[in-house]
Amino acid sequence: MYENSPVLTVSDINNYVKAVLLSDERLKFVRIKGEISNFKAYPSGHFYFSLKDNESTISAVMFSNYAKRIAFSPKNGDEVVVLASVDAYVPRGSYNLNVFEMEEFGLGQQLLELEKLKKKLAAEGLFDESRKREINIYPKAIGIITAPNGAAIRDIVTNIKRRYPIADIYVFPSLVQGEQAPIELLKAFNESQKYDLDTLIIGRGGGASEDLSAFNDETLVRTVANSKMPIIAAVGHEIDMTLIDYVADKRASTPTGAAELATVDKREIEKEFSYATLTMEQAIISLVSTKKEELESIKEDLLESLQSKVEDQRNELEHLKIQLELLNPKGILSRGYSISMDEKGRPISSVKDLSKDKEVRTILKDGEFTSVVKEIKGE
């Protein structure tokens, strides 16, 4: 029945939808309340952002000629009322709001609830600095909780392997956004607690603030606060802070930053090793030099001691020589004395050893003679 229907292009459909939207008087000037997210102010003065409530999100643009008229500086989380028309962007087949006016309505309800929860957890001490633990940058094992196919897991694993390749890496995959994300994150976390990990990284790449809401789940935050190993949070970018960031031991603004916090760079180890080697070599050289000087000193002391000992022995020998010379019979004879001996060569020391007509042999310094005793007199 549709054989005769015209064949349309994608552009035909998108242009038709745009024409329908622009022709509807109810969508030309409509007042809409919502919370600002993904807000970006460009140098041109244009504002690009999203408006959201609890169930839906719509893209919006406010061109510079209208943006310069508002009396405040819009930011993420602001709840505002805008005057806008509903338009379509043909190249993408999407529709959006062209905003003409904007006024504050107060902080967004979600932001208020989040701030309330943040204050409650802070009052309980879950964010206290005293709870923060040091990260072991020489880990044996590191765990990672993130999406299994996202850029975050590639960045973390690549940088850990580059910096500290000997660490074991355990990945606990999970959704990181959407209604089921808090449940899966909690499941992945509980699984990680069964392993002997030095550090656990929980994170994802950047995204809109509403995409990070899973990391503000109260049950998840409370459970992570009781982790048996230190936690590094790497959720979103520098401007995005979730409750997981506050309860973690360390926070990184990017997945790459988390890998850097979790490990030491092997180049630093090599540098420290080279320095330690050089220091040890210098210490050995210094020790050898010191011991050499000590040995030289000991050698000099020994030589001096030996010389002194030899001199003492020489002096003692000279003294003994003198004593021996004094005791030498020849020395006595040289002073005018003589030695008399009987026929058997025994020294005669007393007249009692003599008898008349007995031969006596007398030794002088330059010879000897034999005599016969003619007369004996006592003292």
C-alpha cells in the first residue's frame, strides 16, 4: 500500500521536523524551568548548556546578543527559568532550545540534595584527613574499578605498565553511569576486597555532571570509606568533585593522574639506583684510602717500635759485653793479676791448697811459668 509513497532523504525528514517545530505557536516563546549542566561560555560570548530535571535533559544555546543582558553568571547546578523557542538542528537531527532570557530560580534540587548528603557524611567524619592513608608507590598489585572498554582503563593500564611494569593489575569491570551503575560499582568494589591489593583505583573519564551521579551514591560512598586498602579516586575532570573523591585517600583529576599517584616511575628508581651506586663507590674509595692511611701509620709505628727494640737490645748487648769483659780472666790478667793452678789445672785459691815442693803453674797476661813451692805463709 506504500509503493507509491515518495522516497525521502534524511535531510528531508529533519527539515520537515524543523518546519513543524517552528510552525507551532506554542513552542515559539515558552518559559521553561530546569537545572543548568554542561555549561560552557565561549570567547564569542555564546552560552552552550543543558537544562535538566529529574527525568529529562535538553540542549540549549543562548547567543551573545542575549547572553550579555542577563544579570548573573550562570554555572552548573543553577536552577533557572528561561524564555526560549524550540528549534531543530538539521545536520544532527536533534532539537534544542534557543534561549532569549534567563533568570535564577535558586540552586537545583539535585544539587541541594547532594550538598545535604555531603554535609551529613562530613559531619560523621568520613572525609576527615585523619582517615587518609599513604599510597604505597612500590606496589605488588593494583586494582582498577571502571568501565571495561572505556578510555579510562586504557590510560590507567598503559601508564602503570610504563611507569612500574612489575606491578600486577586486576580489573573489576563496572558500569560508570546510568541507573544500574551504583549497584555494579558496589558489586565490583566488594569483589576487589577479596584480593591482596596495595591500592584500588576507582574512576572513569570525564563527562557531564549528571553522568557522574553514580559516584555520589550514599551506599557506595559509605562502603568505599571502609576499604581495606587505600583508594585513589579518578572521577571526571578537575572541576568535577563527587563524594567518592572526598572519601578517597587520594584524588586524581584524570585516569593518567591516578596511575601516577599509584606508582613510582621506574626512571626515578634507575636514577636513585645510579646515585646509590655512585655513593657506594665513593664510600668504598674513601674507606680504602682511609684504611691505606691507617696501614701506613701502623707500618711506621711498627718500624719505629722495631728500631727502638733493636736499639734497646743493642744497648743491652753492649752492657752485657762490658760485664763479660769485666769477668773475663784475661781482663783480670791485663791489670797485673795472675792465676795459679795445680798439676791438674785447678785454680789455687787458698794457701791450704799448697804444699811444700809442689809444682804450681802460673798464668800471666803474656804467658805462663811453672814454679816449686819453697815456703808457705798464711795471712
